[in-house]
Amino acid sequence: MTVNVAEGLVTRTALAAPKAKSGIAFRPAVWLSAVFLLLVVAWAVVPDAFTSESPFDTDVDAAIQAPSLQYWFGTDASGRDIYTRVVFGARSSLLIGVGATALALVAAILFGFAAGLGGRLTDGAVSRFLEVVLALPGLLLALIFIAMLGPGVATEILAVAIGSAAGYAWMVRGQVIAVRNSGYVHAATALGHTRSRIIVRHVFPNAMRPLVVLATMGVGQSIVWASSLSFLGLGVAPPAPEWGAMLDAGRDFVSTAWWLELFPGLAIVGCTLAVTVLGRHLQQRIEGRLA
Amino acid sequence: MTAPLVRVEDLTVAFGAGNEPVVGGVSFEVAPGECFAIVGESGSGKSVTARTLLGLAGAGARVDATTLELHGKSVLGNRDRDWRQIRGREIGFVLQDALVSLDPLRTVGREIAETLRLHRYGSRSKRRERVLELLTSVGVPEPELRARQLPHELSGGQRQRALIASAIALDPPLLIADEPTTALDVTIQAQILDLLAAMKDRGSGLILISHDLSVVSRLADRVAVMRDGLLVEQGPVADVLTAPSHPYTRTLLDAIPAAHRKGTRLSATALPPTDPALIRPPSDDLLLEANNLVKRFRGPDGVERTAVADVSFSIGVGETLGIVGESGSGKTTTAQLALALLEPDEGTVQLGGTVWSEATEAARRPRRRQISVIYQDPLGSFDPRWTVRRIVEDAVPAELYPDGAARRQRAARLLVDVGLAEEHLDRRPLLLSGGQRQRVAIARALAPEPSLIVCDEPVSALDVTIQAQVLDLLADLQERLGLSYLFISHDLGVIHHVADRVLVMREGRVVETGTAAEIFGAPRDPYTRQLLASLPLAEPEPVSGGPA
Amino acid sequence: MTARRVLARLAGVVGVLWGAATLTFIIEQLMPTDPAQTILGGAGSKPTPEQLAAVRVQYGFDQPVLLQYLRYLGGILRGDLGTSYIRKQPVAEIIGQQLGSTLTLTATALVGAWIIAVVVTLLTAHRSRALAALGSGLETLLAALPQYWLGIVLLVVFAFTLHWLPVVGDGGPEGLVLPALTLALPLAGFLGQVTRDEFSSAMEQPFAVSARARGMSDFGVRWRHALRHAVLPGLTLSGWALGSLFSTAVIVEAVFVRPGLGRVLVDAVTSQDMPVVVGVTLFVATIYVVANLLVNLAFGRIDPRLRSAAH
């Protein structure tokens, strides 16, 4: 389970966010990450361009075969081609990853700005509410919602979004407050600019900046959460191709058929790493321009 | 003739291969019992020179010299192990700002004892005794209590004394002090300088690094002036400061705002002709009137502090009111109240004869054009994403220049008026120097065509030559445009130079008020007198004279 | 810290917990499925209306919501978290039985994570650029790894291939190594990043120069000065780290087929056994909030900078 950076750090300390000061300096990593992510997106959008078979075709005679020229990633217990399933699995992972993050961010912006810009009462109310939600660990919150609504893609998106929204909201609030108290907002007030002008021209753009990085890394984390839920049997129903579910299914054979676990796992890990590398690179570039 | 403590000949320090040396060809000597000062602005290489004497020039430094001797022994080839014997025992090092120069997570006593422990001084109880002895000798009261506390629990002056104690723990014959009083209030600064002078009298050698010539004149016997890594001049203090031979030293001395420089330019810059639109006609009216202002704050621990108590003042057209005080005196809060960015708990402020502090923000907004502000750190007051052009354009009032193109033109004109070039327009302030940033801030402050500009420590963060240029700019603008200033500073020399009338503040109260001549020539209040007495000696009139 | 502030903090903690309990109660009430149905055997069974009604009366579902809420709160204060729909056992009892295993795992992982993070930081921080990049890259990698994949990989390598460690733990210490490592490594990556940044920053501070100027060696400065500063931000995150570990133990227990709260939770979610789901979540939330409080109280005194940051 990828650690929820936003939730922990912002909740408890304003000090040490893992800024990319000591970040990854070499460029090849960034290029590789970008290329890999593009590939995954391509898999999600046009899977048929990458494989001629269907992820649902079973062939009992070809069950549990090691990777070969015919089956690049080998086959699973029902004889389905793992490569094809990995390619088709990209869609649901990306859907949930991007969808959940987008949903969480929208909620976070609403709550964060309300708290940051509102008066003491609004801020107090929203902050207390966020603190309460943050006390419930994200994954568990997601689990609760799955328990309530039953498994399914839409539920997963909602559950993962709810689990991560509070952390993002807390960060947005922190940013909005920091900007509101900044020297340039004071200077703008001293110039006689109206509040709405200051919000539109200064507060919003500056508060949103770090969110870009957060969103990027958040997608990676959402993908992991989604596949974790599937791994636990709480996600997308079989026989739909989904990376986490594939890992769950292959667990029983892990000692003999390593390819069942390796390739879906690599897909997930690859996405997470690529997204983290890109996120840190973005962070370095944004900070380099501003600080 | 006693052997010199330090002998340096042709010292060169460079970082990285092929880079310009940070220190080039520096030579000097320091005798026991004398104070040798190295003076220069930022980037001059004075700190690096001092640290090289400890082997702490920095990672990747290449040190080269004909002679580099301490106590007659060459230290050129020293390895870290050899240096560790010398540091602390033969040389003590004092940095500025004990708040960050002492480990904030360790008690004061342990920091001092560390020197003793590293050089194997006695047993633990003997070390404890010595720590208390040292704290007493540097003048820290209640040493048993203080030794057990963390640095932030001591006052600024006590902290600096403790830092000095840790440096002299083993009674080294040489002490190097790098800007030891820069972070301190002027009264505390005087006490620390007295302490260092006493140590010098006892026979220690002292190398003092400073950008502040007045501090140097108080303490040093001989002084060297550095610029861009080169040592341009050195000699006895009296000679260098009264009859400097190098033009840079002369520029440096001329740039210092002080009594005899009032009314004259500090730098050699000139200003282009001004835009007549900005000129304010002379008048007898009062621009700003503050009456019995009171402002209280509630601290994080719940205790209420009175930041400003019963402060009244007025500013007329074309005049400069200076507010001077040490930290915690309430001068910045007063500025915020004058700008109506803070609401006073009691008292009123009137701008141009009409209500200001008591009006609603909506009523104030259109009138905010009349009063502008510049800060100590202009960078913090700029939106980090904006270019210089956008920053200034944003301040040009739409009522006066409704057309976008007209605003752009106006912004460009303003930047030229403050002495910046067109090429700076499209840069981000991050890429400009401190002086240039402050000019951008001034341009922005001029854009709404105000009558009054509040200047909150506008030159405190600048090198003295740059400070001179900015002060000259402000003076020029005042003369040509009839502007008024509310000028806030902790630097008495600056206030004396710029202000017509002066307000002396202490702990939120006005202690004394009068014209600059009255305050600085014949102060009545004991605190004002103490402030002025704490000033290191002003240097005597330079023979060369400056640009008039 | 004054007694007044401690009390204020305590009140805050109680407030948050009350809020969390209320929130979970509301969520429970919003369940689309009928709890009575679940109790009587889930979706598959077909209980008669009389049976449903009897269960409702027995569990108090027929009473007004407000009354149920008050009984719920009262129960929590007494330590009664309700009764599992499926197992028919008090939730508190279930938690008690499974807690030990999860707690051991979590505690071991936390300690392990810290040791790894500190060692890597000491060895690679603030040295040559290559070393720093290596250490930093390693940490990023570790922090980004999904727990379950790491667990499976470790299982394959150490248990199935090398046969150094057992596949399924028997309760002894060997069975703890792989699961704890799986939990510890990603956290170590994250803690390492935080620690390393602070360490590098501390080594550049003036007090480090002061220490060297007294005659201290580079290693001495690292060990006696920088390290203390470096671990501070990580320590203040301990409360959150504990909560996060608990929740990810869910995954790890599934991978390694270990008994513990994780298994209980997953089973409860699958069978929609809400009291257990809610009970475990509230329990973890309590640990998280209390741990945070203790950390804040302890460290607020040591580092004054933390006092303002902790808000």
C-alpha cells in the first residue's frame, strides 16, 4: 500500500514534506516514466491495437504455461493470455486511478477553499470535520464504503476518492491560508484591490500550483489502492481483467508459476514508479522557478 | 617583537576547477592582543578568508598560499585530524545569531561543554564547573539555570554571550568573530562589543569580520577592506577610515548615512528627469494624523501583549517622519495601523483630513491610492509567478489609465524613473539583485501616484553601497515629487540621514519625539540617550569628502 | 507545556473521536441492505417476516435513530462496540482476540522501518552526489512499492526459492520476519526521504559549523547534532505512521495468511458485517489520534518550532 503522503504530512506537520531537494536528478528516469505512462494510456484507450486476442478467451489445454513466443507473459489457470489481460486491465486501473483522484481533488478544492477563505466559523467547522475524517485511515474508509455499496467500478472510484479526499482538502486549506497570509496578498490589499480580484489573480493560481504535483502522484496511489481492493476480492468482479484481481488469482500458484504474479505486478509497480518520478520532477521544476 | 598569531601571504581560495577564486592573493598578519578587522560587503570573500584560518573554507575548496601560519606553524598541508587539534584550543570561532549558531535542540551548558569534552578537559564535574565559570565571565546571570536551558529560552544578548563562552572555553589565544553582533539590537550590540574589547585587553588576539564600519571602528586596531575576493586596502583603523587611499574604501565610507552626511548624496548615481504627473504641490496640510493608537495581540500561549500603546503622530506634505526603535518596539505594527491594514483597538488614524481607520474597507479602497508601502523584503511582496512588468502594471490605477496599452507605457516609464532598464521588465524578480528588487518595489509604490509612502525597513537587508543608492533614490523622489515618507528603521544612522522629524519608540510607547536635530543633538529621554550612546563611534569626517 | 494546553489538546482528541464515532454511525445508518437480513444469514437466506421483526427488536433496529445513537455512544464509552452480525460475538472481544498478532506485526514493522531509514540516511546523506542520489532513489523506489506486490516478491524469493523463511508463519519469530519487512520497507522509504532532507539541511546550518569549529569531526557532527534534528519530523509523523501501518497490515496479513485484525476486517467487509467494520475502524482511529497526541505533547517541549507547526 503506497503511503498516503498528503494525508500524513499535511495533517501533522508543516515541516518536512518530501520535497524533491534530494530528488531524482537524472533525466533518463523521467523520459522512461513518461514513455511508460503513455504506453499504459494507449493500452487503456486502444487495447485492440496491442493484442489481437480477447482477455476472456479461455483455453483449458493451454493452462499455466510459461512465457513463450506465443504467449508473451504466459497463461493463467484458465488458459487466458496474461499479456492480453494486462493490456486490457489498464483501462479499469486508469479509470479508477484518474477518476478517483479527479473526484477527490474537486471535493478537496471545494472544502479547502471554503475553509481557507471563509471566516473563522466556516474554517472551524470545515477543519473539525476534516480532522474527524482524517482520523479514519483512508484505506479503511474506502473499505467501509465498499462494504456499504458492494463491489464494482463505480463504487471503487467513489470509495478511493472518499478515502483520499480529506488529505487533499487539508493540504489545499493549508496552501490557501499560506497564500492568504503572504506578503503579496498584503501588498495587493494595500494597493486597494478588491477581495474578489485578489482571490482570482493571486490566491487561486498560487494555491493550486502544488496540487498539480499532488494530483500526479495521487493517480499512482489511487491505482495501487484500487488494485489492492481487488486483490482483497473487493473490487472488480472476475473474470474482468484487473491487475489486482490477477495478482489475487495467481497467489495460489506463486511457487510454481511465477509469471502469474510478476507481470501484473510489474504493471502496477511501473505505473506507480513512473508517476512518482514524474511528480517529483514536476515539483522540482515548479519549485525551481519559484524558490 | 612577539611572533604574530596569524601570518597569511598570498592566500587564494577557489571552489571547483576552473572557477574564479573566491579569495585572491590576500595577505595580512595579526599580532597577539590586537584586533584585526576585515570589512567588506556580501560576496567580498571576508567570511571565506576567516574560515580558511580554521580549515573550514567549505566542501570542495582549494586553498593555496605562499604562507599560512598559525603561531609560526604552517597549516597549509593540514588534514582534518590536525585541524581538529587547533580548532577550539588555539582558535575560537563566534558566528552571528546564536539562535541558529547554537544547536537549538541541545542545552546551552552542553554546547559550551562540548569544546571541553572534545579536547579532553578534566572530568565531567570539572567541565560542569568550568561551564558555570565561563557563563559568569561572559556576564550571563544565573548560570546554573541558564546552562540547563535551551538556546531559545535565553534572550538574544545572553545567547550571544553563551556562544562566545563556548568559543573561549579553552582560553584560545586567538578569537575569530564573524559578524558577531549583526542580529542584535543596538543596545545589546554595545554590550557584546564591550565584552569582546575586554577580552582583547586581556591579551587575546581578535579577528573581526563585519560589514559595519562603525562596529569596526569601535573595536579594531587595524582594518583590511575586501572587495570581490581581493584585499584592496589595509592599515591602522584611524588611517583607513579618515584618509582612505583606495577609491572603493572611499565609496564605502561615503555610503554610510550619518550626522555629517545629512542633506548630501550618499552615492554617485544620478536620476533621469521625472514625470511631471507625479509631482505633489507643497502645502501646509497634514497628510496623516494618528491619535492615541492602541493595539493588542493575543499570543499563542493566550497572553495578551500590547504592541502599540498610546501612539500619536502626524505627517505633513513633503516631510519625512522617522520611527526608530529596537525589536519589539511596535514600529512595524504602527506602520500597519497607518496603512489601515490593521484596525486599532483604540485611537484613530486620519488620512488627508478624513476618517481612515474608522471607515469601512469598501470606503477605504478607492482612497488607498494615496498611501503606498515598501517593505524590507520586497521579494515576499511580489507574486512569485509575475514578471516585473506585470507587478508594476498591476499597481497602475485603472481610473487614470483605462487603456491597457497606456498602462503598459506607464509601467515602463515608472521603471525608468527609478533607474531600471527596459530589459528588466520581462524578468522575474527572483533573478534581480536586492537593490534592483527594491527599485521595482519603489516603482510599484509610485504607480498609484500617492502622497505618502510608508517605508518599513526598506534598506536594512541591503549592502551599504546599495543602501546608499536606494536612499539617494528615495531622497530624489521626495525632492522632485513632494512625497512624504513614514520611514521606519532600527538603524539610527539611516534615520538621522533621512528624517525631518523623529519618533523614538520603545515597547510600544513613544519615548520621545522632535526634529532630527533635537533628537540626535540634545536627547532628553534616558532611553534615547542610551540608544545614542550605544552607537559605536561615528567615524570622523572623511578628508576626501563625497559627491555633494 | 501548560496544563491548560494539555487539557485543550485532550478535549480536542475526545472531540475528534466523538466525531469519528458519529460519522461511522451515520454511515452505518446509510447502509442500503437490511442489517436484519445480514444477521439471519445474508443475501442467500430467506427469513420470514416474523424472524426479521424479532431480530430487529432484539438488536434495537426498530427504535428511533436518536435513541440508537445514544445507546451506541454509551456502548463505546463502556467499551462495547456492538455485536458482530455474523459471528454473534461482541466486537470488542473479536478485536481483543486478534489484536495481539496485528500489534506485534505493526510494532516490529515500525521499529524496523526506523532502523532502516536511519542507517540509510547516516550512510548516504550529505555525502557525494552519487551516494545521495543512490540513497534517495532507493527511498523513492521503496516508498512507491505496493505492499502486496512487495510481500509476494519477498515470499517468492526468500520462502519459495531460498527456503530461508517459512511460507506460512507458525506464530514464531521466523514467521514474523517477512510480513514485518513487507510493512517496514515502504515506510522506511518514506521516513528515509523525510529524514534525509532534514539531515542534509541540518548539516548546512550554522550550528554544525560551530561544532566543527570546536574541533568536532564530521562524523561527530552527524551523530551528535544532525541526527537528532533529522529524526524529529519523522517522529512527529509517528502517530500517522502507526495508523497507516495498521491499515496496511490488512493487506499484508492477507498475503501471508496471518491471523489478525486485517483478516477480520476483510471478512467483515465481504459479508457486510458492519459492527465489525466500524468497530475495527474506530479502534484504529483511536490509536492514531492518541498516538498523535502523545507525540505532540512529548515533542512540543523539545523543539519550539514544532509547537506552531503541530497546529
